[in-house]
Amino acid sequence: MTTSASVPTESEGAIADGGTVTDRLVEANARYAAAFTDPGMDAHPVLQVAVVACMDARLDLHAALGLELGDCHTIRNAGGVVTDDVIRSLTISQRALGTRSVVLIHHTGCGLESLTEEFRHDLEMEVGQRPAWAVEAFRDVEQDVRQSMQRVRTSPFLLHTDDVRGFVFDVKSGLLREIDPA
């Protein structure tokens, strides 16, 4: 399977010989901007929801959730795990920009299921400095969703922790499966 990111079509125009992927993205932005009109919205999400999800390229969150531009805040990282930086973003989202609900989305076949914290040790051996961050690897995606829900629900910085729900997105079917927080 190829995607538009891997093979440009004739209508998208070809990158000049020697161009990079970034060059292609900048060219695509120029085409986008040529047809762009200011939607007249501010940074407050219309649906008052923040979605925390994995950065995996197979997840098209807006399409999968029926979202439009301006509907939600989207926070993505490796695994979609709730880290200190995710709490930071959620805190700003809630306290400064009015979100009230949090949706957590992990997925099947996540790359973090094949890593361990040994990854940090390997990095330290390679570059001579141990990363300050944890890998947050996991073996059980459902348990990791539960842990992420718990981190959101118990954060003292978040105002709204009553509507926090977690899901696993199936990358083969496109369906969400809700995870019981228990």
C-alpha cells in the first residue's frame, strides 16, 4: 500500500530532482495556502475536547472520529501515553482554552510494545548521555490505556477529570474499542 506521502501523483507535482520530503511538504503548503481562507475561529475547541493519541502515521484521527477543523485539541506522542508533557498540554487546554473532556487513544500493533526501557540504556551507551525521559514502553495496550486514564484522573493540575475515556484503535478495521477503567 502506498500513500500520498510516499508517492506524489502527477496532480501534486513532482519535486525537482534532489528535493527532500520537506521540500515536498513546503510545496504542498504553498498549494494549500493558495486556496486557504481564514476560518474565523480562535484556539478554543468547539467540542471542548482534547484527544491524546499515538503519533503512529496510520491513525487519521479527524477522519476516524468525524472531527472537523477547530473541533478539538490533538496531543500526540509515541504510544499516546500520558506523560508530564501531556499533562502540561491538557492543563493549558483545560485552564486556558476551555476543554472539559479527554479522549485517550492507543492502538493495536504499537511500536512501543516491542521496546523496553533498555532503549534508554542503549542511547546512553551511544551518545554518552542518558535521556531524562522514560520510554513508556508497554506489553499490554489495554493496561496502558488504564494507566493513562488514571494519570489524567489523578492530576492535581486538571480541572475536569470526570469525562476521561480511553480506547484502543484497531489499525486493521479502523474501529475503536473502549477500555473499562477498572
